[in-house]
Amino acid sequence: PVAPRLDGPGGIAHGSSAAGGDVVPVLVRAAGGGAHVEVRDGNGRLVFTGDLAYGSSRSLEVAPPIRVDSSDGSVEVVVDGREEGALGDTGKAASDTFVPR
């Protein structure tokens, strides 16, 4: 297992998502307001959990498939350089799973 490192207020990030697995760059961005965000890798391991203030973002390296849960659907996701858009509606909890194309 990879030792977690503190990555900002309330956030935990792991250096690698899966032992020996290929990882892809993932960006989560609070575009419509602040949100609590959780990102899980393909093994279901928590890669990031924390609050993102409006306009802030977090860059991660995650083994797919990538699961993103947010307290606000306006959180935008970029997977391996591809804009995936918002998770859902502003002000409503939303989640989605992404596989790089």
C-alpha cells in the first residue's frame, strides 16, 4: 500500500492508486460552487477526499475506472486530458464513473 500524504486542508491523496496499475491524470474542478469531493480508483480505494472551494481544483493520478462523488453536481472532471463536463446539476449531489478513451 502507498502511504498517504496530506494534500491541503481536509484532503488526502495517494501517490499511486493501485499497486502496479496504470494511472491517468484526473482533474476535479469546483466550477459552480464549493463541494465535498471523493475520488476512488478502479479497486474502490479512496484516492482523494476533501472540500474544494469555488474555483479551486485538484490534480490527481488515478487507476481507472475512476469514480467521482460530489456534494454539488457542478464539479467538472477532466480525465486523461479529456473534458468530461459537470457531474450533474448545481446544488444537487452527483456521481459518475469514468474510463479513459
